[in-house]
Amino acid sequence: MAGQPRRSFSRVVTVNEWGDRFVTARIDIDANTTKNYRAAIRKISATFGDRDPHTITASEIAEWVATLAETRKPGTLNQYLIAFRLLLDHAGIDPNPARDPRVKLPKRVREEPSPPSAEHVTKILGALAPKWRLLFVVIEQGALRLGEAVHLKWGDVDRDGLRLRLPRSATKRDQARWVYLPEWLIDAIEDTCPLEDRTPERRVFQGITEATAYQAMTRACRNAGVPHYHPHDLRHRRISVWHQSGVPARELAERAGHARPSMSLDVYSHVMPTDEIAPDTFLPLFTEGRWT
């Protein structure tokens, strides 16, 4: 009607859109963290994607977490909730309902590592196609995380120092570290690629991804008739061997890339003794197929 002010309607920016804006703005994080945030936001958007973030309540988030707790591990739920908090912070929601004390996470019960025995490792390696074996031996001997090993580049292989350099961008804790390997294993790594082809950015383990490595180990465990182990269990095994051989806590944390020496002791002090594997056990696997 004449004389009345015209009402203006601003378009609602949804949780979906704020999620995209949040991830795009986080230029300070590495690719792996970005990937984790996107995965968490997809889960958030499955329930809240079309909502105006200003309308979301703490009780709704608490109910969402409780529902997911039926099928998700506490650690995964924690990642989802962290992403939700940051997303709503970015959207300028204050108070932030994802930070409300009524939003509870289930209690996290840390399981003690149960690393494979020498017998099981040998059987797993024997059941793997030759192209996979070197990757898993490097993980087992150096206590690498799977992503650290898969993304290893020739520019980070120090032949004379018998070690691998893991740059900050490649590590979970955003802290560079050196990984020392026995000479026989460094020799095996070098045998996979002619010297003239070892460009600094070329990956040591060509054509292997974290997903395919998981699948390869799952098949190998099944075919070898051993319990289902993950690549990370090989890392647990090496840290356990170091701990049981008397490596000091601070050095153990440095080798493993742990934030605190106490973390290494808390996790590995109660692990059952793990037997070492002699190099002679690995050597026949080196020549069979030449790791290709």
C-alpha cells in the first residue's frame, strides 16, 4: 500500500554454503586436513545442509551426535563436532550451539595396540603381490604412518645418511622428522628406480594410494589366514619393538613423531612383547619380482 515502507528479504546462507566458505577460507591448513574437514562437513550437511545456521540449537546438535554415536567411533564424532564448531564460528554464530556444554561426546576408550607378530608379518608379506611389499616393510622398519610412506619422494631419501626426511607437510603433527632405516632396506629402495630417474618430486612408491594399500593388506591378511591388521599396526609393531629394546622415552617420541614422551609410554608400556624379524627373512622377498 502507498505510504508503507517496502520490506526487504535477504537470502538465507545455508550451512552447505557456509561449509564451502569455511573450507575455502582455511588457506592455513594442509591438504589432508582440508580433506578431513570436507568429509566432516558432508556428514553435517546430510542433516543440517539446507538450514539457516542461526536457527540450529544445541539440543539438535546433541541429538545428532547421539544418533551418530550408534555407528561412529568417538574419535570420528570428535572430528565432526570440531568441524561443526569451526563452521558456525566462521558463520558468526554467537553463542555457538556446537560449543554448548549440553553437547556431549561419548567417552573415548583407548584400545591398546595389538601389533602383528613376526610370524604374521612374514605371512602377510608372502601373501602380497611383490609391488606392495617394500611399502609395508618400510612402514614396519621405520614406524611410518601410511600417508607418510605413500607420499615419500626421492628428494627425501638420504642414501649416505641411511634415512628418510619427512617434511612438515607430510606429517600428522606438522613437524618434520628423520626416519632411520637399515642399510639393506635403503638398498632395496634404491633398487626400485634408476639413478637418472630419481627426480626430487618423483614418488618412491609409484601408483600406490592410501586406499589401495589398505585394500592390499586386507586381502593379504585374508589370504594368509591371519587376523585382520591395518598398515598402522605395522607402525605400532616397530614402536613396540623400540620401547621393549630400551629406547629412552624422549627418543622414542622423536622417532615416532609423538607430541610428548608420555604419549609413547602411555600407549606402548602395556603392549605384549613383540619379536624382531631378522633381515634374512626379508631378503628373499626383495628379489622376487624386484618389487614391481
